[in-house]
Amino acid sequence: MNKRGWEFSFGWIFAIIVGAAILSLGLYAASKIVKQGEYKGDSLSARELGLLTTALETGLESGKTDKISFDIPTRVVFDCDLQGFYGVQKISIGRPGKDTGIPSQFSGKYFFSGKDFVAKDILVLGKPFDYPFRVADVLILWSSDSSYCFLDPPEQMEKEIKSLVKDNRAINSSLQVLSYDKKESCKRGSQKVCFGKVTGCDISVYESLIKKGSRTIYVDSSQNNNVFVWAGIFSDPDVYECQFKRLMKRASSLSSLYQEKSILLNGKGCTSSLTGSLESFSQATRLYNSSSDLAKISFLSQSLGGENDKLSCPVF
């Protein structure tokens, strides 16, 4: 047998094995670099998404809509966290079916939405939250791939929906208004939102509560802009509860500041009798635990707003 032949063959085999190992290591390193790049890009995108919504939060009076678009279908995770003084809004972005980048945190943003969904376009409805003074601007977000069929909504809400549909083409394809007896005409796959009805509904809205599957959340229907109802319909119940805890924390702090302003006005000869009412409201919102507490806080908010409107020198 030719030993030189054996040596030649073994040398080639060894070279192939070593080459394959080097190639594998190179591919692995390259994939890690690509993943790190994607991870960094996703983290930056989350930050950009949060900043893009700022235009919808400034100076809102009745409401504003917009659309945020990605180049490709993207996984978006919205999380509400109660850590810190007012809690934080967390936003994470990633590829569908993959991990997201580093969450971006915003202490002054309040997103009412699903927790985790994939979308190429996100629809945004901005609304002011006055309770009774301006507490913050809230944003309601949902995927343009989702559709909602509103069945027999109250007159004011029906007018608002039709106005949104008329002014925004993207929302036009996402929201629909029908009478309850025509619910079979809802777009295929849409969530049926019923008002005061039980059967055939994915979401049932009543005067003081909303039922979503086995979950119940409470709303304050006294709000003229229906901010509680809109938030309850489009957001995950856990997100809804968490965000309103954050908003009530902010309302409590603002109430304390207005209380100090009320005392200063008294010292300048501009009579204000709101000090006691502001203290009560500040305490109630500070102790807010869940939406089931809204009935009491709603009464205090309306009373406080009414008192303020009667003053010759309004506090807020």
C-alpha cells in the first residue's frame, strides 16, 4: 500500500475539517454581529416610536389621529410599569417571532393598547385627560390590521367615530358603525363592540363598565370625550388598570400643587374655597387602587370642577 497516498489523503481531510470549523466560527461570529446590529436597531426604533407620538400629545383639545408606519411588519410590545413616582411607559420593538431590543422608557407617556402585537402600521388616537384639570394626554393605539365594528354606540360617540373615519383613510378601514340588528354585516374578523347588549359581542360596553371576555373594567362615562371608553375598548385590561393608576398618581400630585396655588390666591385677596376639596381629591386619587374606585373619584372630580368654575379667580 502507498504510504504517501495515505498521507496525502489524510492531509486533505484534515484541511477540510479545519476549514469547515473556521467557516462555522466565521458564520457564527457574523450572525452574532448581525443580531447585535438588529438588537441595537430595534432598541433605537423603540425610542423613535416613543418620540414620534409627542406631536399627538401637545395641546390636544378634543382628539387627534395619526398613523405610524414601519418598513416591514414589526413586533411591538407596550408595557406599563408602576415603578418610580409616576410609573413608566415601556416600548420594545423586534422582528416577528424574535426577541425585542432594549425597552425604551418614558415617564410622561400613557399608551392604552394591546400588550404585544405585530403590525406594519399602527393607528393612534390622542385624547386629553382632564380630571377635572388637565392631567395628561393619553394615546390609544391599535394595529391597522385590526378592525372594530361598533354596534349602536351612543350618539356622541357615533358622531366622533364617523368624523374619525371621514378624516383619516387608515382609520376608515379599521372602524365601522352599524346598528345592532345589522351585526352580520360587520367586516370578517372584526371585533364587535356592543353598547348595552350581551349576545354576539366581543366587547360589551355599559354605562359604568366594559366586559372583555372574562374581564371587567370600570369606566367614567361622565367624561365628555369618552376617554375612558375609548381606552377600555382598545387596551388590554391589565394595561388599562396600570395606566390609570399612573394617571391618578399624577392627578394627586397636581391636586396638591393646585392646593398650594389656592392658598396663595387667598393671600392675595382673591378668594378661593377649593383648598379642602383639592385635599380630598388628592387623597382619593393617591389611594386609587383599581378602576372599581372610579365612582367615588368621578363624583369628587365633577364637584371640584363645578366649584372651580364658579370662582371669580379659578384655580385651574
